[in-house]
Amino acid sequence: MKSGIFIETRDLNDCLSDSKIRIIDFQSPRKYLKGHIPGAVFLSPESLHNGEIPDGFPFSFEKEKAIFSLLGIHKETRVIG
């Protein structure tokens, strides 16, 4: 797998068993529960800014760190969304 920002859909299957990769699903909760990529974690975009559209950067570093930590995302994790 290449280490660039984007990957091809066909390469995603190779990522599913990699513990250093976390796939985030931004669908609605209903769609996520109906079906998602194996191992993907759900994250509502609204949870990042408490339902308000903020000015500038959407959330503080501490809030970002706490949310991503709960999802198993750390400095070494490659995120696919």
C-alpha cells in the first residue's frame, strides 16, 4: 500500500487487518448500523463541534485528542475516512 494521502478503493481491503490503521465512517448512525466497512468506527461530524458550526478551526486540540483517543486513534495511527 502506498503511503500517500489518498488510496484506491481496491487497496482498502489490504488495510482492514492493519492495527495501525483506523477507518472512520461519517455516515448517519442509522446507515452505519445498517452496514459499514469491517472494523470502521462511527464518528458523527456534529460530535466534533457540539452541533454548532464554529468559526475557524472546528475544535480544540484537547477535545480532538480525547475524541480520537476514544476511537483508538493515536499519533502513530493512519486514518482513513
